[in-house]
Amino acid sequence: MSEQIRENKMGIMPVGRLLFTMSLPMMISMLVQALYNVVDSYFVAQLSQDALNAVSLSFPLQNLMIGVAVGTGVGVNALLSRSLGEKNFEAANEAAGNGLFLAFVSAIAAIFLGLLLPRTFFLVQTDIPGIVEQGTQYLTICCTCSMGLFIGIMCERLLQSTGNTIYTLATQGVGAVINIIMDPVLIFGLGPFPTMGVAGAAVATVAGQIVGAILGIIFNLAVNRELTFGLKYLKPRGQVVGRIYSVGVPTIVMNSIGSVMVFGINKILMGFTDAATAVFGIYFKLQSFIFMPVFGLNNGMVPIIAYNYGARNRERILRTRKLAIIAAVSIMAVGLAVAELIPAQLLGIFNASDEMLEIGEPALRIICTCFVFAGYGIVSGSVFQALGHGVLSMVTSIVRQLVVLLPAAFLLSLTGRLELVWLAFPIAELSAVVMCMLFNRKIIREVIGPLDDPLPS
């Protein structure tokens, strides 16, 4: 095939239209993903506050699995897109094959985790029997049946890397619809199905993930023409795996840090009341409606920047970055407005008690003030990763969540006033914005700036 035919749209299409067409399917699919996360909690909340807390307290371990899957995918995405930009198609095939191998190995590790850890994980957080028992059931199923999660995310990243983002809308959309339909059926035992409670929510979740993974495999084999799949590419190569994780590990670490942060905040909130942890869990479900579209925007942006980095096209990188920041901040501003105007109505979706409403209204209004700053930070971190400097994202995340947020929340909790604990979130986000601004200056000056200079002979 001639080089002209193999030219990818990420190097020639007008940047604004390219970012829109690459990102929109991902933003929609991420919104669908957010919807079925919320639906899980909506139906579980109808059971009891303990059931809602069981799902909410599961989040750190679930997030860790997602972090490993997404981090590995980010590394594959950046390496694959850069290889395509360099017209090195053999390297792109190796990146895809090694990525699928790593996804499989990660799923096996998660299965062992699910067999050994869930009950201990909950006992460390609480001694309330209802939360421990339901949470153990939920988390065991999510971990031991996680093959669909890992393979599905990797297949989506392979499609994104080659510009086929429309197909990821189908994989996530179908999976989400299955989860949404099966949630009430399995939780409440509708029709011929038994009443499974919280365990039913977990079964519905993994069922959607498995179907999405199957579709992802089919789409990659059928329509992903820029990649060649074969057994020889599945064989792990140390150099390829190293390059994948040089970008992916910071993302994995950042998600792991997020899990530690949520675990720590939950411990602090449990010192006040278990209703506070339920509110915090609801916040995470609600904020996904705002953050997920921004993550979808990032997923569309990363391969564009990585491709043009490989092609040494400085102007397209800077233009993409600028448009992504504007879009992300605008989305976050909408989320801020909604949270400030109707917090009680948002909490009411989850059958919130009077105590939860009293705690939750100020919580949402305070935490969500950080949204606009977060939009800038999220895009900046993804730009660092796309350019092979994911460690800058990792440092920013460590400072924001471990160095600033958790200590600030703990110190503010010593006042005995729960509403002050929420102030730790905007404080931490402001610190992250300052760091991102400094790192952006460094990246533009040292990495992006020299790209149009001729390569040394």
C-alpha cells in the first residue's frame, strides 16, 4: 500500500473538525458509561443506605482495576499513534499485540485479587455487617469477572489510536444498555430471575463489559485496517512493553493515588457519619456526568497529539491543545452551574435521606467549585502523556491528592465541622493548576517548540 493511501486523517484533516469528529463519539460513549454507573447506584439506593454505601466503598478497588486498564491503554495509544505518525506500521502492530497481551495478564491478576481481598478490604473501612456482606459480594463478582473490562478498554484504545472512534460508541453503548436493562431485573428479581440485591448490580455490570469486549474484538478485526493482528504480535517484547508503560505507568499510578485518596476520605468521613460516605459516593457518580465527557475529549485528543508529535508538526499539536482546553473548561463550567443551582434535586435521584440532604447540599456546592480548574488540569495531564512525559501528570496528581487534599481534609476534620472538610477539594485543585501551568511552559519550550527544526543528520 502506498504511503499516500496510508496517510492518516490525524495528519491532514483541519484540527477543529478532527478534534470534534474524534472526540464526539468518545464523549457520547463516556456519557453513556456515566449513565450506567449512576443507574447502578440509583437502583441500589432503593434497597438501603447500607447497600448504597457498599457500592460506594467498593470504588477505590474498582478504580484501581480501571486505572490499570486505562493506563495500559494510554501507553498503547500513545506508542501506536506515534508509530503511525512515523509510518512505522510494524511497530504499531507490535504495540497493539503487546497491549492485548498485557490486558489479558492484568485480568488474571484481578481475578486473584477478587478471590483474596474483598472482605478484608471492607473490614478495614467499616464494621457495619450490612455494608461488609453486600460489599464483599459486589466486589468479588466485579473482580473475578473482569476480563471484559480489561479486554474491552484495550480494544477501544486500539480503535481510538487509528481514528475509528465511532466504533467505541457502539461497544460502550451496547454494554451500557445491557447493564441498565439488567440492573433492575437482577437486583429486584423481575420475571424469571432471582432477587440478587447488590450482587445483581455487579452481575449486570460485568455482563455489559463482556459484551462490549466481544464487540471491540469484532470491530478491530473487521474495520481496523491500519493494524495487522496475528499471534506473532501477541508475544511480549521487553522493549515494546517498556515503552508502553513508560507512558502508562504514570496513569496507573495516578488512578492508584485516586483510590488511596477516596479510601482516605471515606475513613475521615466515617468519623462523622456513614451518611457522609454515602454523599461522597453520590458525588462521584454525579461528577462522572461532567468528567466523563472531558475524558472522552481527551481520548480523542491524545492520538492526534501523539500522531503529530511523531510527524513533528508543532502547529497542529498547539492548535489541538488549545481547542481541547477551551472545550474542557466550557464543559466543566456547565457542571459547576448545575451543581450550584439544583444540588437537592441531584441528591434526590438517589433517594437521599434528610440527613444526606443536609450534608450533601453544601458538599456539592463546595466541591464543584473546583470543576473549571480541573478541566484545565485534565487536558494538560493528557498532553504530557501523549508527548511521552506522563511523569509530569503523575507528579501533579501525587501533589494534588496525597500532598495537599488528604492532609487538608484531615486537618479540617479536626475542627469537628464536616462542611469544612469539603474545602480540601478546591484547595487541592488550585495547587494542581499552578503546577500544570509551570509544566506546560516547560513542555512548550523544550518539547513542542523544537519540532519544526530539521532533524540532525
